Amino acid sequence: MAKLKEKGINPGLAVIIVGDDPASRVYVNNKKKACEYCGIKSEEYALPEGTTQEELLKLIEELNGRDDISGILCQLPVPEHISEEAVINAIDPKKDVDAFHPVNVGKIMVGNYDFVPCTPAGVMELIHESGIDVSGKECVVVGRSNIVGKPQAMLLLHENGTVTICHSRTKDLAEKTKNADILVAAVGKPNFITGDMIKPGAVVIDVGINRMPDKKLCGDVEFETAEKIAGAITPVPGGVGPMTIAMLMKNTVKAAIVNKTK
Ligand code: NDP
């Protein structure tokens, strides 16, 4: 960070949260803590539940115009009276550290991108750091959301995986998952993928974060049965979650460099 600052590159992240959703509050606090740890300036904009869309878009416009803010994110979900799409579209693509703007989504599709959504980027980092080569592997992604499933599939495809995307209408899911050398679960249902749905020796990456009635966090994969079959597996908590925050820091630094050089 010191070397970047010597070059006049000063990353700054603006985090917007609308309303008082407890899970969103935890995520925002973790992002602020990570910024402090990395020496990145962060500004939090905690707006009341009743904030209008116009007020929110005006704030984003102001932040778009500030040189000392290189990255902007609005914690999702936003309250129902605000259009998520309008918020995503309002953020300057060069400051879009979540990589949700259609310009950045398109860039990911063609394989020429500055930012990758933080969770799929974190999954790829885990795969790389573990020395796993994606090329030629059967990759199955369960979930097709814009923020996890779809970009995840695209990143695996860019690394020459043979990718299958599964969703709620997929027929005989277990038949698909059992074929996976690399299985990514992003469903949002606790313990949904069980050991008998996994190919022996497979790499199993659990993106799910589900809050159980006892307040404990639980993944989409039933860890106890899956770990006996998998060759490698990520836990929840402590697997993809921290990687997501790390990738946000990376994107914020990248945004500062991109904004400085463009
Ligand atoms: P969404 O609810 O947007 O998407 C869930 C996906 O799962 C959908 O595509 C849905 O299919 C699919 N699905 C639902 N039921 C089934 C089923 N029975 N069989 C197969 N597929 C099914 O969730 P997100 O992608 O936003 O998040 C997924 C999980 O990841 C959540 O637990 C979330 O909390 C967690 N998450 C974790 C992050 C982290 O940092 N670790 C970051 C972001 C999310 P369909 O499209 O047909 O409805």
C-alpha cells in the first residue's frame, strides 16, 4: 500500500447501506474492518430505510465525481421501493468494485475485464492457491444468480473447464453434481448438497451462507457427509466468505489504479 501511495494512488472505498438489515450490517462492518487492516480509506453512508431512490442515486452521482473515492458499493438487497437495477446502473463502471454493472458483466463475458464479482473471484483464488488446474475438468455450478452462479460459470469456462450450470428447474441434480470434478454450490439452502451427490475426490466449494435458528452459519453443502467423499472442500464459515472480502480489497486497489491511469 505504501508503494502505491508513493505513486499517488490512494484507494478509497465508499460503502452505502440503506435500512437496518442485520446481515447487511455484519457484511458492511466486515468490509470496513478489512479496509482498516489494508490501510484503505473507507467511508460509510448508512441511510435510513425510508431513503428515496432519487436521494440514493444523487449520493452515488456525487461519489462517482469524487477523485478520492476509487470504489463504490451499495450493499444489497436495498429496500423494495428502490430498484436494484437502477442502483447498479448508476455506479460508474470504473468504480464498480462489485462488478455488477452491465458494462462489467459484459466484459467478463468476453474475457477482458478489470473487475470480477468478489465471490466468484474468491472461489477462483482458492482454486489457484490450492494448485488445482481447471482445464478440461467437469465443473458444475449449482445456482445461476447474477452475482455468483453466472459469473462463476464464466470464470471457470475462461480457464477451459467444461461447465454445467444447474438451477431450480434442473432435472436429476444429483446425476449432474456426481459428474463434477469441481463443484460450486451457490443455492442458499442449508446442507442442500449431501455426500452422496459428490464424486469421490471432487473439489467442493461451498458459497452458501445460511443463518440457522440457533444463529450459527451453515453452508449449502452438508460438510460432515461431503468431507468424507471430497478430495478438497471449503468450510462455512471460514471458506469463501473471507475470500469475498479479500477480493473486494483487491478490486478497490485495482479501481484506484484504473482511475488513475484512464
Ligand atoms: P440466489 O437466491 O440469487 O440464487 C440461488 C440459486 O440457487 C438460483 O439460481 C436458484 O435457481 C438455485 N436453486 C434454488 N433451489 C434450487 C434447487 N432445488 N436445485 C438447484 N438449484 C436451486 O442466491 P445467491 O446466488 O445470491 O447466493 C447463493 C448463496 O450464496 C446464499 O446462501 C448466499 O447467502 C451466499 N452468498 C455468499 C457469499 C459469500 O461471500 N460467501 C456472497 C454472495 C452470496 P433459480 O434461478 O431457478 O431460481
